[in-house]
Amino acid sequence: MLSTILLTTPNYLGDQQTTQPLQCQQQCVTHKPREESVTYTTHLATYPGDATTDALPTSATPNTLNPLQSATIGEGIKNSDPYNFVYDGVPAAHRLLKDRTPCSHCGAKLLQFEFPTFCCMNGKTLLAETLILPELHTLFTSQDDIGKVFRENIRAYNTNFAFASMGVSLDETVNNMRAGVYTFRAHKGIYHHVDQWISHDGTPRYLQLYFYDPDTELRHRLEWSNLDRTITEMLTRALSANPYALTFRRLLELGPLDIYRVTLNASIELDQHVYNRPTTSEVAGIWVEGNDDITAFNRSIVVYGKSNYKQQIQFHFGCYDPLSYSLFFPNGESRWHPRIPRHGMALMETPTNVGHLYDDTEETPENSNRNTVTMREYYSCKFQIRPVENAILLDGRLTQQFTVDVYIKLETSRLQFCQHNQTRIRADLYQGIVDCVNAGDMHPT
């Protein structure tokens, strides 16, 4: 019975791989990948898989490397790996990064090969650390059963206590807890929305959970099967002073929810050089439906008792993070906004025009007079390792989600900068190149 085996024999003198058919039938066959000849003795069975076929080289030309040592049919073809050379020079011991002196401006731990300006731009970006509440710190760091259960389901707890919903398309092949290392991978964008006060289907969720008395609120939260009662009660106590929670719970005392609307302050511009916890009046305002005087804040999100649309939280709003990550910011601390001044400057010295929202260029020698902190500089400062514990770095899977969220937030900011600054980046100069490529001219002169 005649069979054909395709063997790929790489030449190690710079030539391309050669694939030659090998004709076998109870006889010796000569295989010639180049000018050199190698003879194999092949034994074939009547049916594939019933017996093995051994192919051993009987002669080879010197200076010719032949990777094929043995071949079998049914059990597979066994080759010695010709690419073992890639492991040459791999160190047998671990390589430890050299210690570096912490940043003299912000105290951040600097890693080897890291730019010295990465953490705080040589002292230009100095921000106050976010305080960790004692009960949350216990859950973040405790090694008992409660701490382990909390950290294993930390994303569920954060979603349960968040004021805003998050829309994201996840890669389910890696975003699972069945096996391997947990990974949070998102496609496209991440969107955060604030829903109406009254639930559409009778099941309260997100900020709608804050309009009930404590017992009813706890009962609704525990409808999630993966939440523990003790942990839920601890988180309820820890977030009891949150200014957003206090605002929403005030509506219980005012009567029917459908006659009120709340404006969330999207421009909370506090001095973040020192820890500055926002007050209830600074984060939101309650208005009676029909009252048009809703200009208390420069930018705001208006939420109604009944509405057919959800309100989206824009990436440049200072309330973007505290509404979605209440476990990170239990006191409603405002995050990045376009008017955060550099160290040594006052808030009143920063620009107030709306166009500045999309001015996220980094500082360069030609742009050294920038007086505000960019989004990248802000989060680079916040993600640093310092002597003071950082809640963002203690939360495992929620830290992964927040990191991906911040990355997409940065990319959205850069894309909108390009969209609103076509003249500034002189995009018209590249239009001719695009026309040539579309026309099929890949080598224009």
C-alpha cells in the first residue's frame, strides 16, 4: 500500500524550509531536501494506526543539521525540537530589579528603568491620598474567612453599592472564575449611566436601593445570591456618610419620588492638594418638578423620578469615579477634572473655558507653561506605591476593573482631543497620503 508523508525539513544555513513528499512502500526511499541525500528505512502497516513506522537516517552529509530522528504513523511523528536554540542564554536565576531611592517629592517607590517624572512630574502633580475607612481596610486586608469571601466577590459588592451602572462588553474566554488567573478584558468602550429613581420592573438596583428604610434596603441587597449578610451590613455602615447616599435618602422624607428631580454636580472642583471631602450640598441638589432653576452647578446630571432614558456620566466629570466605585471612594471624593491646578497654583488661575476639556496634551519643552494636571498625570500619581496604603491597589479583581476603566477613559480623552483639534494637529497635511493609499499607490513619489 502506497502512502505519502509530508516532511518539513528546515535548512540551517539561511535557506527557506523545504517540504518534500516522501513515497514509501516497504522499501528504502531517498529523500533529498537539497543536494545532500539522506536515506530512511520505512515500514508501513496496512491501516494507519495499527502499527508504527520507524524512519531512521542511515547516512547524512556532514555539516547538514537534520532534525528528524524518528517518525511514526498512528502514534504521531516524534521530532527533536530544532528550535531549542531560542533558550540559549536564558538565565537560570531570577533577575531582581535594583532598588532606587523613592521620589523626593511624593515618596513614591521608583522601579528600575522608570522615568523619574512618571509619578508626580518632579513635584508638579502633588495630590492628597484618599483615606481608607477602618471597616473597609479590614475587609481589604484581613486573611480570615470574611475577608477572603469579600475579596473573591468584590466586584459584586461594588456593583451592589454603586450609584451608577456600568455597560461593557467583556471577553468571556478570560473574564471567568472557572480556571486560571482572573483577567478583566473589555472590548470597545465602558459606559456609566444613572437611571431614574423609580424602578421599571419593581426590582430596585444601583441608586434606587438608597430610597428605602435600612431593613428594606438590606433585604433587597441580599437578593443577590453571592453576597454575605455580615459583609453587606459592614459596607452599609461604612457608606452611611457618603454624600450621595445622604442626598438620596433625604428623598424618603419629601414624599412621592416622581415629583422630584436631582441634579448631580458634574463639576466638583475642590482643592485636591489636601484631603477635601465634599459635602452633601456640593455633590447634588434636589428640585421639585417644574422648577426651572437648575443652574446651581456649572455642569450637572439631571435625574428624574420617571424617565425613558438613562443619563450618561461623561469621562471628564469629577463624579465619574465616586458614583461607580463607592468602595474606593466611600466619602464621595471627587476624581480628575480638567481644572486641577499644578502644585503651587490656585484653582482660580486655571482656565474655565469648555474647550479646555479636550486639551489633554502632555507637557513638552514647547508646552512647559501648562498649569493644569492632565488625566494621565493624575492617574499616574494615584496608582503609585507609597508608604501610605492605597485602597486602589488592595482590591484585586476590582483593581483590575478600575485599571481597565481608567485606560479606556484615557484613550477616550485622546480620541476626543484629536476630534476637536483637527486644525491644531494639522490633519489636512496627511490627507494627500490617505488619498494615495486609497487609490492603491503604495509608493507615491
